[in-house]
Amino acid sequence: MTATTPHPAQLQDGVVIGEGVLLETRPASVASRLLGAIVDLLALFVLAVVTALVLGGLDVTVDAYAGRILLIVLIVTVTVVLPTTVETLSRGRSLGKLVAGVRIVRDDGGPITFRQAFVRALVGFGELWLTLGSVAVICSIAHPRGKRVGDILAGTYGSRVRSAAPVRTAAVMPPHLAGWATHADVARLPDGLALAVRQFLGRAALLHPGSRAELAQRLAADLRPFVSPQPPPGTHPEAFLSAVLAERGRRETLVELERVRREQAEAVLLRRLPHGVPDPDA
């Protein structure tokens, strides 16, 4: 089976994940990432000044050997430990990236992990601190996605998060599959598969006809193990995908409505006065 190829015009709007589906995300510009780095440096400077004032107020004296150890620990903490911790806990958003509207994500568009944050910070010690950021800037300008060396080795890139949110339309139930879908048993779909199907249906009209048909068949084959009974013979793969997503949406809406109704009923019971106590509002 040959790999599917998105329409060339799509590559300007996002990135393609492993399922061959385009995600609504765009690489951040070098200027945005540079702004984020400057804000992070200012935050580190403020933190260093506050730390120095606190330590100065303690009036603690250390010898030269202990001072060298303390300096090494401080350098490792600032250049490796702190960036790794912040990016891991914030899923790729430091203070500077938050201001610049940038998030560090994996090449497939997912949130970064500790390993990727650690690789970025470790490589960043050389390309950011030892070279004053010159290597990172040159690499970001030359790379089509604006990656620095740490991003290339970690498999990450900077993504814009302040672009206008795309309008997402719900999947439409094909009329001839409505009866089948209502009685079908649809198991919980893996998040990656559900996202792939949803993105494919939203972008199907922009795909090359051959790639569109191939990807629809592939996704339908991945989806069939989660559906029982199977759709009627001769069902078009895209109709099958749309019917499953539409039915999942309908059932999730019913579950949510039932949850809201139950919470409202419980709230009424909680507000009800004990038996025998007159209600002033009655």
C-alpha cells in the first residue's frame, strides 16, 4: 500500500500526522520564538536577582570549593533542570512561549514528554547558552519549520496557538445508514483514530481523489473492529466513517443531557428542606 499524500496546498495550513491526516496547527515564526526566548531570559534574570537578594540576606559564607559546587549546581538548574521541568509540566509552554503564543509540540502534533523536553534543554545548553543563541537562530531561519537543533534531535517544533480556531462541523449521518447506526454497537474509539477520522472527513474535499479513496479505505478498515454488526454490504467507506462519528456524537450528546438532568434533580433534592420544616418560598 502506498503512502497517502495530502494536497500540496494543505501543507501551508498544518502538519500531517502518522494517519495521513492534516492537523490544524502552524509552525511558529522565528520572530515569535525569539520573543518568547527574550521573555524567558528576563524572567530568569528577575529570578536570579531575587535569589541573590535572599541569599545575601542570609549572610552565609562558603569556601571556594563549596562555591564552585554551588555554581555548577546553579548552572545545571537554570539551563537544564528548570527548562525541562517547566516544559514538561506545562506541556510545552513556558512564560515566554505563553506571551508569544507558541507551544512546543511533537512532530505529530501531540504534547511533548519529559524525554523530549530534556533533550531540548540538554542540547540548548550548547546552542543557546554557549553560543548566545546564534546557532539556534541560524538553524531556525534555515529550517522550513523553524526548528532549532534541539527540536530536530527531540522530534519537536514550535507551533502557533493564537491562530483563529477552525470552524468544526459535526459529522452528518447518511440517511441510508441511520437505521443501522442506531442499533449498532460502537465501542470507545482510540483518541488517535477518532481524531484521524474527524480530520479526514473535514478535509476530504481538499485531498487528491486517489489519496482520498485510499485513506478512506484504510481508516474504515481500522474502524471496523470497533463496530458490530458491520455496515450493509457495499457501503462506501466515507459513508461508514461519517455514520460512526455521527452516531457517536448523538450518543455522547444524550449521555451529557442525561448527566445534566441528573445533576439538576440532585440539586433540587439538596436544596429541599428537611421533612416538617416549612418552606418560606412555598
